[in-house]
Amino acid sequence: MNIAISNTSDKPIYQQLFEQISAQILKGELASGYSLPPIRQAATELRVSIITVKKAWEELERLELIYTVTGKGCFVADLSPDEMLRKRNAMIRQQMAVDASYYKSFGLTIEEVFELMKDVY
């Protein structure tokens, strides 16, 4: 598990953790059954609060990307390739809906958004 936290980002740290771990799971970089570090250990290693890590782990579990075994820890869920694709697309659509609303507030057309996206992608 490779995590890079930015203290200067506008995104909350728990969101950065969630996004990076969920992306690693959905890209297959963290395999089914992979054991996430305990919350306290992750907090210490990342130099963030336990509450921050707990919130990220809870969001991962809410979306069924990980599961908890009492007394043993949190593990990456066993997801089929179809489930991974479905979950990935749902997360992307959710973010795109937020972004599209922002672009619409500037009066951009879909064509203008595509052109801008090509430039930054």
C-alpha cells in the first residue's frame, strides 16, 4: 500500500486516504484478502490522527471495498472484475456529477469541457 498525504491539498486527509486506497483496490494493486494496517499503525506511519484513518477505513467498508474481522483487522474484499468495474464507474460518475455542476456554473458547453479536459489530461 502506497499512500502520499498532502497537507496543502484542499481535500481532507481522510478523503485522500480513501481515494488512494480505493484506487489501488479497484486497479487490482491491492489484492483480495490483503490486510490493511491497523488504524493506529497507519495513523502513526502517516502522521495523522486515528480518527482520520478510522473515517477513511469506514468509508472503504461502507462501499464494500474492505471488510473487518473482529480481532484480526481489515481486509480487501473479494471483488469480481465486473464488481470492480461497476464500483469504479460509480465512483467516477459521482465525481463527474460534482465536476459537471461546477463547469455548468461557468456556462461551459460539453464541447468546451472536453477541450479543456484534453489540455489537462
